[in-house]
Amino acid sequence: MKKILVINGPNLNMLGKREPEIYGSKTLDEINTELSQKALDLGIEISFFQSNSEGEIVSKLNHEFQKIDGLIINAAAYTHTSIAIRDAVSMHKIPVCEVHLSNIYQREEFRHKSYLSDIAAGVICGFGDMVYFLALQALAQIIKS
């Protein structure tokens, strides 16, 4: 069975509480539960990791090296700052989908630069929690073909 890892970066553990007008009212656990069901329907094994620590995200990516077939990553603020996460992602020769709940291009200028976009198969932003489901569907199609 093909495996997809979903990585969520800093403050995403606060979904549902933090600025729901920007990030929505669902918690990360609710999103993960719904994604698990969708992955099951698609015949995909899915796992989840969230950390507020850049180093933990890098370590998780290193640990999963050659164990996963696809990656969905919402690096949150680290999207715009972390070369270390970029390097860890680029070691994987797998399809990667970068996601953001909000449209980062409608927000502050510093959010317009991503260290991940140019190494990702695709970027989905601005559709709230639906970005995860769109990314899962796209990656499932890519890795199964």
C-alpha cells in the first residue's frame, strides 16, 4: 500500500481556536480524522506529524526517508524561513504537495516567499481545510499511476 505523510508546522495544533476567521473552525485532529477516512477510501496509508519545532520536523523527514511515497506539508511560518526543512524535503525523491489554509498571496508580503514551492509537485492554498483533501486526492493519483 502506498504511504503518504502529512506534516504540519508551528501553531497548527491551535486550529479551531486560533483566528478561525483565517484558519477555520476545525481542529487539526478533526481534519486528520477526516483525512484518514478519505485515505482509506483511496487505498492509501496515511500518517500525521505536527510540531512547533523546526528541528523535530527535519528529524521526522529524515526518519521517513525512503519509507513514504508522497508528502503533504503545511510548514506554516517555516515555509517562509526554513532552508533546513527545504533541504530535508528535497532529499525525498517523491511527489510533495505544499498546502496552506489561507491564501498566502493575499496576506503580508513576507508570506509570499516559500522555500518549498519550487521543489513541490504542486501548491494549494486559500481553500481552508479543503487544501488537505485536494492534496491527498492529487498525490494519490500521482503515486498510483
